[in-house]
Amino acid sequence: MKALHRAPLLALLALTSCGIPATGVVEAGGPASGVLPLTPVYFVENGRLVAMQRNTGRPGDPTDALRLLIAGPLAGEGGTDTTDGLTTELPLLPTAMALPSAAVDVPGGSPSDPPGAAGSSASDTPTATVTGSTMTIRLPVGMAGLSDLGVRQLVCTATAAYRLTRPGTPSMTAAVTGGGHLVRTSDARCPAR
């Protein structure tokens, strides 16, 4: 019976003598948030909206997502080496041409410049604000005469970005203003990501 009493003591001695020091809590950065820095940006393919995932330094920010949308589709999206399959119903604004490629990188890269760098300002890109369950998207002057599909690109991109950090948000109403527009619509017509 003495051998049975010695077994736990020998096991404890073996564990403590293996050279692994006792440690306390090790601090290693901030808490995990569970949100990836990707946001869906909606483009047009064969007359319907499709979501493409883009890197963003600010997940959940609808204005940041709209800047990515204005930059247009990237080479290689849509399953080809060119953007032949993806188009946009939005006019290319001068700011969209000047955005650094890191700010509109595809998944796997990392944005090194803050969104809106390279000379953009609040007056030349769409902005989005949320009050309750209503999102207001303000268009710059150069975005007059948008089609229904173009308006849906804006609404679907902005509301999907907003929901990244607020997944339980119910259906939202979007008011698109500026550029000669005043459209109120729901994001219920947006395709699933």
C-alpha cells in the first residue's frame, strides 16, 4: 500500500522538475473582438448586386465602406484576371482615382494608409450617419442621376458595413440625399453576403 501512496508524490515531483517555471497572467495585447477587418462592398455583375470582401482599417464604419465602393472593382475580382465581370453604377469621382491601393486592398493584405488619404475630403466622397434605425447617405455633387441599382449599391454597402459590428441590427431605412437625389429605401432588398 505504501507504493500507492508514493505514486502521486512521485508524479508531482516529476512534473515540477521538468524545468517549466510557474507563471502568472501574461498580458498579450487587447481583447479579441471577433470581427475581421473585412467589409462587403457591392458591385454589379450581370445586372445584379454581388458582394466583394475588402480590407478595412475600420470595420463597421459605413463611410469607410463607401470610400472602398467609390474606388470601383479591382483587377481579379469576379473570378477573372480583369474586372470585366464586375461593374459599378456609380460615377468614378476624382478621389476614387487617387485612393492608394493599400486603402482598397483585397483580403490578405493590410491597409497602410488611412482611408480617404491622397487628397480626399468629406465633400468629395459619400458619407453615412446613423440615427436609430435610419441611415442617411449624403452624396457629393458629382454623383447626380444615379440609377436604382446605383442607389442600392450605396445602401447595401453602407448598411452591411454598419452591421459588421452590430450583427443584431434589424432592417434599416436608408435616406440617400445630395447630388439631386432624395430617395428613401430599405436594405431589405440587399442580397445576402
